[in-house]
Amino acid sequence: MLILRVLYLRPQHGYGIAQSIRTASSDVLQVETGSLYPALHRLEKQGWVKAEWKNTENNQRAKFYSLTAAGKKQLKREEDRWNLMSSAIQGLMSGGNA
């Protein structure tokens, strides 16, 4: 869900995705390379992201990932599920009907 959310904002290369997640979470969440690239390949295989080779700001060749229409729909489903789960957990943590 986090990768899809980052790509919703703009296409990025892997390092940029990892940095966006780290920065947006105030360094709480850090995605390791060994987890990020397999996840990106799975998302690409599922048709939720597409990839193309481009040059970075530093003129280095990198694979840039962008969200597809199917990826936007999946992001919405994931966000809805997250909101449901986090509300349920919040209810339990605040002492609701235990």
C-alpha cells in the first residue's frame, strides 16, 4: 500500500520510493532494498505499476515506476481496508467493548 501511495503522487525510481517512505514517516519506516525491489516486481506483475528506463536528475539510468489505472483502484481498496483495520484497532486500544 505504501509503495502504491508514493507512486500515486508521481513516478519514481526505487531509491526515490524508499526515500519518500522514509521522509514521509519521519524516519520511522525504512524500506530495505531486499524488500523493495521484489515488491515492485510483484506489483508490476499484477499490473498495478509499470516500469520504464529513464535518466535520473544525475543523468544515471534507472527504472522508473508509475501507477497504472488498475494500481489506483487497488490503492483505493487497500486504503479502505487499512481504514477499517485501524479503526478496529483504535477501538480496542481505547478500551472499547472489551
